[in-house]
Amino acid sequence: MSQTIVNKDSVMDFVCSKVQEVLQTDEALTLDKDLASLGMDSFNSMNLVIEFETRFEIVFDDEELLFENFATVRNMVDRICAKLDVDSLEL
């Protein structure tokens, strides 16, 4: 059985892909774009949280489930990387 290597780039790729899927947009995402401007709401955020928890086998604590923690790609990637003990984005 092969094991997938998880690093900040693979996390960012997955996050961008899922955000575009959930928001139904082909718009290129930047790390700090306010996703609310593309239609992100609390329902979409929770859908993403479920996707991230399932894909990366992590669990977000209740106090982490604030809308602002999932307002940008950078916020999401940094939060996931922290859970996985992977270096955060330094772009």
C-alpha cells in the first residue's frame, strides 16, 4: 500500500481544489483573498471542515470552528498544517 506524502504544497492544492468545488468557481485563488467575496458562508465553511477532517484524518476543536479561521486559503492551510505538524506557508 502506498502512502501519500503530505506537505504544505499538497495541503494548499487540496484546499484550493475543495474551495473552488464548494464555491463552484474557477477563479484563481490567492492565499489571502477574502473568500466571503466569492460566496463563502458558514454552511460552506462547515462543508470544508468535514472534507479536511476526512481527508487529513484530523479533528478541529469546537473553539477552532470560527468563520474567520476559514476565511482565507492561508488560514485554512495554516490550521491544517498545524494539526498535521507540517510547516505553515511562508509565502
